[in-house]
Amino acid sequence: MAAVAVALVATASACAGAGGAAGSSGGKSINVLMVGNPQMADVQKLTAGNFTKQTGIKVNFTVLPENELRDKVTQDVATGAGQYDVVTVGAYEVPIWAKNGWLHETSGYAGKDAAFDQADLLKPMVESVSGADGKMYGVPFYGESSFLMYRKDLFAKAGLTMPEHPTWQQVAGFAAKLDDKSTGTAGICLRGLPGWGELFAPLTTVVNTFGGTWFTKDWRAQVNAPDFAKAVGFYVDLVRRHGEPGAAQAGFTECLNTFGQGKAAMWYDATSAAASLEDAKTSKVAGKVGYAYAPVERTKSSGWLWTWAWAMPKTTKKADESWKFMSWASGKEYERLVGAELGWSRLPDGKRESTYEIPEYQRAAKSFYKVTLSSIVQADPVNPGVQPRPTVGIQFVGIPEFADLGTKVSQSVSAAIAGRTSVDQALSAGQKLADQVAAKYR
């Protein structure tokens, strides 16, 4: 990772100035860099009238799409630029960055903050933001697994029944029958946008359940191995035949919009999407969506495990103020604020046991909350496939090099989705890159 940091120094200056150096604004203010997902938009909307009003701490937000966010936060944290006091990071980054000494430990703050109630956090989410020493180095904002969302009305009209635990072959069959060019309704929406956390988030879960893996336990690259190739070929063929238009440029946000506007019969993605889909103010399919567990092939389950979490870079000079914001945004009372102000289905769920005991939330999220919670609890980062792995991680490989490797291979696979290359060519190129990474660990 040190090499990554050195390489980033050359580019960090081009991005400087977006938020100003931490501590330079004077007074009570913090700079927060976060991903532009719906739950974060809610935080931004509620902060001034609630958190700032209560504490006097002004929050300066910088909001970026997922791929841009990953680049920006890595540049800031890895190089010690110190522009931001709080950043959103995920289950992939936290253990690696904690080991490098780049993040503030947060267990101490959480342990002394009785109102935060650390014991209420779901165990998988705590583990996701913990380092090798067992201490937390972030705070979960919301947690998620992945599941299959489908239009109950379209299934009923076609005389189809979605199993609670579908297979990928069944999903492909449904997509073929529900793909309706006359109404502009795709059979399924799947991410095709390049990025290790975009395209390869869902695709790696498909690889896992088809029997593939990025690396064997003894660090042999498997990117062009038969099971990996079969999974990628299946995914590319499915989205090319029955997926959304422009799939090679569609990520989470684009699929959320496509499915939410009624332009797809199914969507396999993050459980956190349900909150937006069930909001009748913004979604045309609210009340029409069914939720099934992540499709499988050879494994019993295949859902991923992720949290978008708040973290404090070691460079911040405003750790106390930053903790107050993190505690507020990830606290029980914040969830009740969202429910009362914006709607109970929009709670940033997946992180606290108490969330699933709120009567108003149970009523608003009755179609998806049980599947969401069960998917999170059942997710197995240690054994997500059919063979032992060299590291933990379901939709990612827990090594610093994976961000670059996964993104480069995703670019080739996205090109295959767009019809500019073949799956075999994409994976042959990816195998060479994976071999170079594997050689470092053998």
C-alpha cells in the first residue's frame, strides 16, 4: 500500500482544494467526504436543521459518485493530505487502512458514548469496520447484503412465481420471458459500469456461487479458470440479451433509477436499495416490488456483505467534533429522525438490532426487512464459495492490490458487455494482471 501512496502523491495536488485543509476553516466546522447514495443525501438534508442546530458544528459536505469517491478518499487518506475530517469508507478499506495507521481508532469514543450504544450494532457490521486488533476504526452508517428485487405485478401478469431462494438459471429464464421491448422494460438490470466496487460487486458473487474464485488458497490466480469464465460468460450474456440499455455504463445509481422508474422486471443488487424503491415520493414501483434471496448456483447462499461507514483520517485535527457527527449520524435517534421526517422505509438500516424492533419501520419495510437482516447475518466473508480462500471477503479480495486489479479487469469485462471484446479476451488479460498480484504473496 505504501507504493500506492507514493504513486498518489503525484496526482493528489490536482484534487487539492475541494474542501480546504482540516482545521483551516476555524470555529466549529468539519469537512465530510461521502458517497452520493440516497441515504447520504438524507444526511445532508437533515444535518443543518438538526445536528448543527444542536451542537453548533457546521458540516461542509463533498458528495461524489462511488468510483470518484473511492479515488478521492484514497488520495486524501493515503497521502495524508488532510482535507477531510470524516470520510465514507467500506468493509474493504477499513482493515487495510487501520493496519497502515491511517485511521483514528473509534472504539474508545464509542465505548465512552453511552447514547451511541455500541452493543446494539450488528456483529457482522462491527467486524467489517474492525482492524486485526479487534478495535473499530470506523462506524457503520448502514449495512447491506445483496438480494433479488422483482416486479410482483409483472410476474403475476406473466403467470410466473419467484422462489424465495432462486437459482441464476431460473433468473435467466424469467428475464427472457419478461424482457419486453415494446414497453421498454428490460428483463433484468445488472451493473456493467467499470469499477471493483461497481461491476465486480455483483459479478464476484456470481463467480463465487458458480464455483470460481480470484485466487486459490495458495495464491494461484484463477481469473481465466473454467468456473470463473463460466460465471462471467453467464453474466455478460444475460445482461447483453435481457439487460438494460447502456448496461456497460450502468452502476448502482443507474440501475436504481431504471428499476425505480419501472423500466426493468428484476434487479440484483444491494439490499439498501429497497429503502428508495418503497418511497412512493420518488419511486414508481413502490408497493409493487418483491424481494428474494441472492440467486445461487452451487452454494447455499451468495449475498455479499458491506457497510458504508464513517471514518476519521489520522490527519484530522477535529476528532472530537468529528465523533459527535459520526455518533449522531449512526445513532438510534437519527434513525427515528429519518423515519419521522422522511419516511420509515428510508432508515439507514442493516447496522443496528434495535432498528428491526421499531414498529413503524416494521410496517413500512415489511416487504424486505426480514430478508435484509437474514441476508446480512448469513453472509460468510470467510467461506463465500466452494473452496478455501487466501483472504476474507465476499465481493472483494482483502488485499491492497485488489482495488486496482478489480477495476482493470472490470474495464475489460465492461467492454465485453458493450460488445467491444470477448469474455475470453477480457479474462485472458485479467489473468496476467492477477498472476502478477499473486506472485507477491506466494
